[in-house]
Amino acid sequence: MKILVLNCGSSSVKYKLIDTATENTLAEGGVEKIGLPDAFLKFKKASGEKEILPLGLTDHNGSVKAILDLLTSKDNGCIASYDEIDAVGHRVVHGAEKFSKSVLITPEVIDQVKACYDLAPLHNPANITGIEAIEAIMPGIPQVAVFDTAFHQTMPARAYMYAIPYKYYEQDGVRRYGFHGTSHRYVSARAAEILGVDLTAVKMITCHVGNGGSITAVDGGKSVDTSMGLTPTEGLMMGTRVGDIDPGALVYMMNKHGLSAAELQKIINKESGVLGVSGISSDMRELEAAVAKGDERAKLALDMYELRITKYIGAYAAEMSGVDIIVFTGGVGENQAGLRADVCRPLSFMGVKIDEELNARTRGTETVISTPDSKVTVIVVPTDEELMIARDTEAIVK
């Protein structure tokens, strides 16, 4: 089957067209700056060369139409008509407790996703816009929703509950949901496949580390704890997100500076993390360059970033009474060898040993970077959320 995978944001639409028979990507790209006069479509040509097409002022419907027209164009297309697309899989950020697995999209499902708007006000409305755009352009084509939160619905209450009055959970659904679930599900299964072990018989810690980041404890193939919470702000220190912080500190800041909820939201999501501490960038490559030049705040930011990852790995190993496999994925986890080494070094008390030379050579490839005598296998597995969405879509449609 040919599956179109869409990831719709508030001002962007990313896409991949995947042939599930071979699991090859036939086309990929995305529209950026939707709603602005300088919106553009960026895509990868068959030669591997990247090209940009200006679109001008457009909405999500126009953006999806531009993607479909590109896929069927004479010069840059890879299919003759829309009819070659068998189904569309959508990344949907928040499914709350309503969805524990991927589902065929129906009017009832759309209503339930809309009911989660208050939990993901930036993401879920955009996801629905993409679903409605496909229905308008290609009426009747099967569509599937794959939820970021679904994989974590196996967490026990002791892991997902907050220690606040219980009524806020009962009335408002305030609890930890976790995110990046599609990525954690893919890399945990793929790591077990690479290593030739039974996923249901091992304890694994998957580290999705990038501009946004989360860590998940996977016991027997199921998520039993994860670092993100009600929103993606909790947990690790990230590119611009604060991660774990004393909530009393936030109240103090609001009172001290007269901050509104919207202003505080901007600070903790857009101005904090690596960017906030370093004052340089949210990009780890730029941070490491600054550290190499002796910038002390950049070094502090990097040290904090790495320490949070190590702490979560240690905590989850204790929670599961051990760990067999640690997986690194995400833009940083897959490509920053220095970070992987720094994170794993303090874990030597658990028997973690890294092959320093092999680790230094590993960038974005499936590679075991631990030594043969390491008690814990450490592996790099590039994530492929789009492939996971395509697989789910095919299975559900069939």
C-alpha cells in the first residue's frame, strides 16, 4: 500500500509518502509558514537534492492540496494520481485516556480528539485541520489517527498520578500522559529486533533526546513510566522548555514580576532550557561549539542537560529493578557522541561500559556502542515515527 503520512502543526505540514510493501519513502517534505505571505513547500527530489517552492498566502487546505499536486506533478511527482494513495495516517498529539491505540478516523473519533483541545491547544486543532483538509480534497479515503500519548496508556496509576487533590484528576483529567510515544514504541521494538531478543522479556530505557526530549521505562514491551507529563514541558531540560522545576518557583516568579499565565507559558516553553541557561542557542551543535571555545554558561547548560538524562536513566533502572538495554534516539541522541558518553559514564556502577572509539564514530546509524562485557547493552537506533504511523495505518485499513 502507498500511505501518505501527515504531521500537521499550527503553521506547518510535514509529509512522507511510504510504500509499505518495501517500507521505502517515495517522497517527503513539508509546508512551512502557513498563514503568512511567504509560505513555502520544501521537498526532497528523487536525486536527493532539496528544493523550495514559494506558495504565498495559504491555509492548511491549500497546503495539503499543494503537497498532493506535487506528488502527482510531471516534473517532481512519484505517482500518477491521487488514486494511488491508499490511505492517510495522521500524527495526533493528544488522545488523553480516550485512546490507547491507533484508530480509524470516524466522526466520533474526531469529536473525541476535539474534546482533548484543552489538553493540547496548539497541536490537536492543527491535527484536526489536516484530517478535515484530506476529507475535503480526497473524500472517502481511509484515514487513521496515531496518538503520541497512546503508548504510555499502560503506565500504572502510581506513575501517572500527580499528588494534588484527586478531584482535579476526576474532573479535569490532570495527570501525566507522556509524549513521543510513537518514537518510543518504534525504537524499543527495533532495538529488540536488532539484538535478537524477546521484547516482552527485557527491561529497556529509551531516550528520545532532541530539541524536545523524553525518556521512557519500557518493561516487557510496555511503557511503565515516562518523563513528560500532562504537557510536553515536564521532564528533561530541553532546547527551549524548562523541564522539571519547583512549581513554587513559578508562583514566585509570577508574583515577583506580575507575570500572566500566558507570559509564564511563553517563558517555560519558548525561552527556557538550553537556550535560557546558555543565552546562545537551543541547538546542541552550537552549544558544543561554544563549550569548545570556553563559554562557561554554555558548559553549565550542557552539564545540566546531560545530568537530567543520567538521573532519569538511573531512576527508571531502579523503578524496574534493573535494565537490560538503553536506547538513544532523536536528533541529539542519534548524533551527539560526546553527550552519549557523558550520560553513560556515571552509570558505570550499573555495569554500563561504552566503547569510546565506536561511539565517537556513530552518527545516525543503528549501532551497539557498549562493550561486549557491558552488563547493559547501549544502542543507537534512529527513530522513524512516520514508518510506525504507516504500519499502523496499513494494519487498520486492511
